[in-house]
Amino acid sequence: MGLERGETSGASLPVTGRPDENTPVPPARPPKAVRGAHVFAVITAFCEATLYGVLAPLLPSLAQQIHLSDAAAGRVSAAYPAGMVLATVPAGAAAGRRPRGTAICGMWMVTLSCVGFALGRTELLLICARMLQGAGAAAAWAGALAWILRDAPLRRRGRMIATTLGAGFTGTVIAPIAAALAGAGHRAEVFLAFAAVLGAVALWGGPSTAPDGVPRSGTPSTAGRAGSGGARVRLRDRHKVDGYLLMLLLGTVSGICQSLAALMLASHGVRGGALAAVFLCAYAPQAVLARRLGQLIDQRGARLPMIWCMTLLGLGLPFVPLVGQPLPAALLVGTLASIAAAGLPIATALVSENAHRAGSAQGMAMAMVNGAWGVGAAGGAAGSTAIAAALAPPAAFLPAAVTCGVAAAGLARAPRRNSR
């Protein structure tokens, strides 16, 4: 499992109807159009991730302002990934045919969600706004990633994915600052300002010189086909679901950190600006090191970095409810959130590689990535708070920790594959 040294992303597969190394490919896109698509994807990732990252440090003060219980706060946190899950298949089908248009439509949905979150004063309205944001994010991310992967050279895919996700992490670094301002009584102003910026990005819509519907150089002729049936066929192959399962697990850990762990830090006295600083420090390394991580994925593969990621998460999660001092607890939660964030581009690159080998649409593959992460994040956010309320906090962390350990062991024992 994973991409190993010596693998070539463009290696041919002896399958009828798929191109081999002797098949002529259409000429590459103009570099200006490729760069423009990447710029739009980076801006999209930055804007949407900033809005997503606002909630975790804002959640404790938001719960006080509108009198939410811990379980209700967990439901509000879970609404975003739930909306992403519901939109996975439609977003994948649309992104496979019109990636640019799908990304623009998603940005408009996120813009409307900002207005709803700015004006919402009840749990139901906040949940609806976050679900709309999650659905819009599914379309925006799937469209933007499918757009750049359609054009990216095969040997630079890791860097393209990592730099796009790195822009998202940069947004999550900025998000705690906005959260601190929103928690101080300016929630409507902050989210309406987000709506104005996102609307401007959607109006721009990226470079029109890179039209939709043109197959990426070097991809099979089926690159534009995206449908749920194709996804079901691919899921029968164990190697093709590895990346999705890892993304689901990373989403679970992220959901736990964004909800239950944040609420536990607040109970230890880590609130407001201090809580915002925890998540700022958690995501800042990913924003800085994203390109280097992408180069590592391109050169050495995804397997070993993912083993380390799963191992560290499995070792660290059980200690979160056991640490009662504010500073050690904040350091532990921030470290785990940072490790889970580092695993996202690794798992995404693995899914993209498997989709290329299978001759399947990158749009549906990226939408399935969003869906897998969304299922995990929703379950981690809502499930962990519910389990902690019904049983005890350690019972909410142990299942994720054990699963991470099993994943690390499975990755370590999996035979290395060479595609030459």
C-alpha cells in the first residue's frame, strides 16, 4: 500500500481499453492556464478552510451565548462534515464533467452559509448553515482538486496537492484570530465579512482560458466520466479503498480534536485567545511545510509517512482525557491536530494515484476523499461528545486510538508494490 521508491505514476496497466506507454496523448495545456487553475484552487482552499477552522475555537463561547449543551455543540460541529457527506456523490459527478463550474458553485454555497451563520441564533439555524457550508465545501474542493489534477504533470501531483492543502492550513492558521474576534461579540460582522470575500472569489471564478471538459494530458479517455457506479466498482479492490479508509480515520481524529478536545481544553481554563492559539500552532507547521511534504510524497511515496502519522495518533489519543493541567493538555491536543492535518495530503495523494491507475475520474476520487473525511469528522465530533456524556471521556478516545494503531500495523505489514 502506498507509493514506494521506484514506482512510476505513469506506468501502464495491461487492461483492455486503457492507454499504454505507446498511446499518443494530447498536447499539454498552456502553462499559464495550469498556473491559473492552481491559483484558483489555492485561493478556494484558503477561503473555505479559514471559515471551517473558525468554529473549533469559537465553539465554547458560542455554546455560552446561545445556551448549547455539550451534545448540541457536538451536533453543530458535526453538521459541516455531514453536509459534505451528503454532497459527495453529486459533487463528484459534477466535478468529473465541469470541475471549474463545480468549484464556483460550491463557493457560492459557502458564501450563503456565512450569511446564515452570521444571523443564526438557534441550534437549528446554525446546524443548517454549517451543513450548507459542508455541501459547498464538497463541491468547491472536489472541483478545484479535479481541475488541477487534470492538468498537473504526474510527477508533480504530490506537490500540487500538498500546496493546495497547505493553503487550506494557512487559512486555519488565520481562522483562530477571526474566531477570537467573533467570540468577543462580533460574530455577525466577522461572518458577513467572510461572505463578502468568498463572493468576490466566486465572481472571479478562475481563468477562463482553461475550459471545462478537456481531458488532462496523459489521462485515460474515461477521465471525464464520474458516477456512483464507477465508484462502486473501484471500492471492490482493497488497495483502492486504503486511501479512503485512512482519510475516514483522519477525519475522525480531526472531529474529536475540533469538538470534544476543544471543550475539554475549555473546561481546563484554555478559552478564547488561548484556545485559538492552540489551533493556530497546530496548523501553522502544515502551512509552512506543505511543499516539502509534497516533494517527499513524490520522491519516496506515502506509505512510511502515513505509518508514522497513524502510530503517533494511536499513542497520543488515549492521554488526552488523562492530562488535567492546561498547558500539557493544550500541547497534546495541538500536536495531535497537527499530525492529523499532516496526514491529509498523504492520503489524498494515495487516492489520486489509485484513481489514475484504475483509469477513473479524478473528480469522483476527490469527492470520495471529501466524503470519507466528512463521515469520519461527523462521527468523531458528534460521537465523541455523546460517548463522553454517556460513559466517560476516556471511552470516547480509545476506539480512535486503537484503530490508528491497527492502521499503522497494517501499513507496516502490507507488501510493497512496484508498478514498473
